[in-house]
Amino acid sequence: MNNIKIKKIQDVKVYGKKVLVRVDFNVLLDDEGDVKSTYKILAAKDTVDYLIDNGVSHIALLTHFGRPNGKIDERFSLKKITDDITRIFQRKVVFTSKCIGGNVIKAMNDLGQNELLLLENVRFFKEEKEDRETFAAKLCAPFDIYVNEAFGVSHRKHASVHAITRCIPSYAGLWLQKELENLRRVKYEPTQPAVAIIGGAKIDTKVPMINTFSKKYSTVLVGGKIAVEAKERDMKFGDDVIFPVDFEYKYLDIGSKTIERFCNIIKNAKTIVWNGPMGLIEKNEYKKGTLSLIKEIANNIEAFSLIGGGESAQMVDESGLLDKISFVSTGGGAMLAYLGGEEMPGINMLLCKDEKCE
């Protein structure tokens, strides 16, 4: 996907059009029910502002939220975060309990000027994950244009990112374009010395990424649960793949010697890519390793830094160092898939097919 051309929202006239924007608002909530990290929601704001500034008639936002397993489940209703989206977008957001059918058309027609419509959780329908074209046709029926602003699910062959592009003119949003631009940079043109940091869980999902980076990067630092899993399974990697030398709390975080070693390597890097935390960051006592590395990356102002993955991005946001990182991706699995050379169905459907597409 190096130097590919993709259909961009800037390439089409949107004035007077009804636009469906597929966003990724699959966010975590705190104990009070408020959004813990606003980053994934904020990522879509520029595209919404652009569409309004260019005179669209209506905008509806479509997303998944949690894992309702293809059934209506009020625990995963988007109504819960409507007020958060209104606050973050600084525009009134109106929620509707449907994502297909006549109720969507009515709710859209009832919108005030520059108001946004938030559709109900698309994963309330099993047809979403099944990539059903009949379901996709119902999703796009009220709209003139579709915009993909959900990089985090663009590695999935789901109806709202894949099949839908067959029934409506479809384009990449501003944020999706930034995702591809920055990921291409670290994948194809890293400035050396380049360092990749891989953490989190499920070692089998991370092996392709470790192997990919070990071929092009100076060093690959491995931490988190995958480091423990690799050790338990006696997995072998090259000398440029470095594992922790110590742990804390019975392997729930990397130890002080490892933190020092990893930070010394990060300090001299010119390119830094990170996916996955160093410990069980759901609990404060196991955040030290992850936060220490974030601070070291933020201090390295000469390096191009890219951090991705839901938990990693959340930690950057919580640390208050978001503006010190060159780019924070909204994708976890999608980032792994792209950098590991896997298929990206949601992106492939937006590729240019003629010379008019820039």
C-alpha cells in the first residue's frame, strides 16, 4: 500500500448532500458512565467541521460500541455517550434509537441547522459482522455520500466499512487520510535508528509485527503479557528483538532494570513506533512501565513517534503528553494489520480506480 491513491472527501462536492460518516466511537467509560478518553471521538471532529463548512444538508454518525453480539442490548446503546460527543464536538448531537429504516430519515429531517444525528449501535444487527450487502443497502439508503473515518475497524470485512461502499459513493475522511500517511511513513520510510515497541497480550497476533519490524528497524522492544507468553513458550527471535530482564508484581509490569534499558534505547531513536502497554494498566499500580516509556518518548523531541492501540492511546491521553507525540493512531488491531501487511478491506474499497482520483 505504499504510494497508493485513495478517494478523498475533498475530491467531491458535498454541498447540499446527506452524508453518513462511519466513525469509531468504541470508547471506554469510567465509573460515572463518562467517556474515559476523548481521543477517538475528537479524531472525527475535523471531518465533521469540514462537511458543515462546505454546506452539507445533513450528517449522521454511525459506529459500533462494545460487543452486543448482534442483539439489542441497552448496555451498549450510543445514547450513553451522546452528551460526551456533544461536548467534544461543540455541536448539538441528536440520538436516534435506530440505524436503519424510516425512523432515521424522520430523525434526520427533524435536525436543526448544523446539528448532528447519532445512529444507534450498528452491531445490534448480526448482519453487520456478516458483511451483508442487503443490510449495507439499508444503512446507506437515506444518504448521498459515505465517509469512512473509522480506521480502527478498516481491517474488518463488516457491512458498515466494506459492503456499504458498493451501494453509495464512498470517500476517506480527513483522519483516515492522516492514519494512512503516518503509518506509511513508519512502515516504508523510517529514519534510523528506528525502534519498535510491542506490548499487550496475545503473542500470536503480535509475531507478524515483531518479524516485520525486525527486518527494517534497529531494535524491537517487547514487553507486556506477550513477553511472558513468548518466554513460557520458549519462542526465539533475532538479537535485535529485546525482551525484559526483570518484571514487577509477578509479571504484571516490566521491572526497573528493563525500564532503564528500554528508555536508553528510546532516547537515541529517530523513529519510534509503539503498540500495546507494558503492563496490566487497568490497575494504577501496574502503569509505571508504560508511563515511563511514554515520558521518555515525549522527551525525545528529535524522533518521529507513532503510538497506536486502544490502551496505549488511552494512556497517552491520560498522561497529558498527547501533544508531545508526533501521531497517535486510533487503531489497535487495524494498526497491527496494516503494518504486518495484512488485508485492509475498508481501505481497499476506497482505492482510486481511475486517473481523476488524486
